[in-house]
Amino acid sequence: MTSWCTNCHGSARASAGISLTTVASVRTHQFAIDEVAGTGTSMPPGGGPSSAERARLTEWLACGAP
Ligand code: HEC
């Protein structure tokens, strides 16, 4: 989240009303996050994370983001 997301989804600026600065907020949005950044690739808008990183994100979210 810190590497790829909070620049736009932070406390000062929360694109789409989604702030991802705490693990609690990530858990709240876990399905949407997987849809756009794990299984899907529309976030971050410019791309960047490797497919291995995206696969790891999907796995972590599926475990409830422990
Ligand atoms: C360059 C800025 C930027 C970055 C970086 C970025 N986002 Fe976004 N995000 C946006 C904007 C703007 C929107 C709202 C418009 C849209 O959906 O394209 C959005 C929308 C979303 C949504 C809501 C999508 C929906 O269908 O409602 C989610 C979830 C999301 N981003 C997650 C992430 C995650 C996770 C990352 C990191 C991997 C990330 N974003 C990185 C700008 C960004």
C-alpha cells in the first residue's frame, strides 16, 4: 500500500474516498482492492507492481490481510 497506493489513497488525498493508510481500512476495502490491484490491474493507474507482487496481494487479502 505504501509503495503503490497511499500517494493517491492517503489521509490528505483519498481518491474515490478510499484511504489505505491503515490495515483496518485495507480490510474494509479488501474485495475492491483485489479487484483493481490483485486479480485486476487497473490500480495503480500507471501500472508498476509485478504479477508476482499482485499474486501475493491477492493471497494476503484472501487470508483477511493478517
Ligand atoms: C495516481 C493515483 C492513484 C494511485 C497511485 C492509485 N489509485 Fe486507486 N484510484 C485513483 C482514482 C483517481 C480512483 C477513482 C477513479 C477510478 O476508479 O479510476 C481510484 C479508485 C480506486 C478504487 C475504487 C475502484 C472502484 O471500482 O470503485 C480502489 C479500490 C483503488 N483505487 C485501489 C487502489 C490500490 C489498491 C492502489 C495501489 C495498488 C491504488 N488504488 C493506486 C487513483 C490512484
